[in-house]
Amino acid sequence: MKSIIFLVSVVASLFLFPSQLEVQEFQGQAVYISKTRMDLGTWGARMSEEQKKQMQSRLKNRLEKTYVLNFNKEESVFDEKEKLDAMSGATDSWGNNFAAGEQYKNVKKNELVQSQEFYGKQFLVKDKLAAIDWKLGSETKQIGKYMCFKATAIIPNTELTWYSFSWSEITNNNEESEEKPAATEGDSVTTETIEIEEIPSTKVEAWYTLQIPVGHGPAEYWGLPGLILEVSAGDTTMLCTKIVMNPKEKIEIEAPDNGKEITKVSYKETIVGKMMEMRNNRGRRRG
């Protein structure tokens, strides 16, 4: 029954909004507000409400961000609007090392090009778009003047956080290497000793509109029958607050082209290796 309702809704959308679909060549600009809930864990349990508010105020530039997505039928460019720290008047230099840079997507060619700067060195990440197995639902809701449909997916964390870093990654790598003894000649592997490793993943909920029939979306998200206007993953929600279709001034949608070319996997290995080197160097100086 749900599939029938969903099909009827899709067909209705095609008839209700023909003007958007008849436009062969068009451009658009979407503005997104990203908000992340701050999880203080056990440490937060020892803080007063006033202390929590002060902490949230200090970290506001990391927890709340504004992004712009420029797009046409096949290509898009997604980037953050740089925001000054309200308290210091300076940009968040530490956080910028592990934040997403300017991102170009070509949904027809399955192509990602992303500009990343890491401690003053420029990288140009070229790779395929994240493969997302969306499950289309029949649930709908209104976002602004657009009717949206719900879709969900389970996405490996490696596809969502390849440009970021956590100190736990170094700790986990060290623990794994210590726990696993090196294989020796003559060792045999049986089906009883093989362990299937569970891939850490994140459940994602997206809302897309057929009124803008492009496969684009913010950040790593793409591949739905219409523009993604809202997406929630983990503690972060991105919501589209403004859309301008066919602006008077033409938007240039081009891939970044400056930096050392590298894949997503190699870039992740590079920043983890550099952070491990920095930690080891600090340990030697203290010794």
C-alpha cells in the first residue's frame, strides 16, 4: 500500500510542477544551515547548565555552519561560507585542517574533486562519489514551498569522514597492532578463526524534492530523484533555508584544480600519519 501511495505522489508531483521539469538548461543555488549537537559525555555530567552554555557559545563556530550549493543538471559545487569566531575574531585554524574543503561533484560522470588544505599544504582529492544505497519511502513533508519525500541509507563512516581526524584512530590502530600477533610460516587459516569485521556506519535520513529534479545534495550526499533539502546523520542536521533558481547572474560551476592529486583513502592515510608523527615528536621532546 505504501508503494502505491508513493507512486501516486511522484506522478502527482510531475503534473503539479511541470515548469521545473521542462527546463533543459538551468542553474540553481541552495543555502544550507548545518547544526551539530554537542555531546559532552560523562564529562558533561559534571558541568553546570551555565558551564554547558558557555562551552556551546565558545564552540558555536564549529557547531553551526552555513554552506552554499551551486548546481546545474549534472554538476555542483559545495562550500562553506567562512565565519569568524565571534569571541576571538579569528578563523578556526585548527578545525579548518580537518574540515571539508570546496567540493565538486559530477553525478553523470560519478566524479568527485575536492580541495583540501592540511597544515599549509594543498591537496586535490580526486575519486568516485560515495556509493549510497538509498531506500525511498512514502513519507512526505513540506520544506519551505517544496514538497519533500523521505529516503534513508546506511553509509560507511569512511565515506563520510575521510577528510577528518580523531585521536582515537591512532589509539585504535596501536591497539589492533598489539593484539594481532604476526603470522609465521606454516600458520593455517580455518573458517573457525576467520572473523567478519563490522564496518562502522551511520544511518542517514534525507528529504528530497521532485520539484527540482537533480541528483545533487549537500556534502557527500547525492543520487536521489530530486535535490536534497534536508539531511541528518549522527548528531548533525543540514537544512536548506534558501533556494534561487536560474539567478540573473550566471554561476560558474567548475572543479577546483590546485594541489597535489590524491585519492580519499590516500588522503586519510596522509593526515593520520602526520598526526601520529606530531604526537611521537612531542613525546620525544618531553622525554
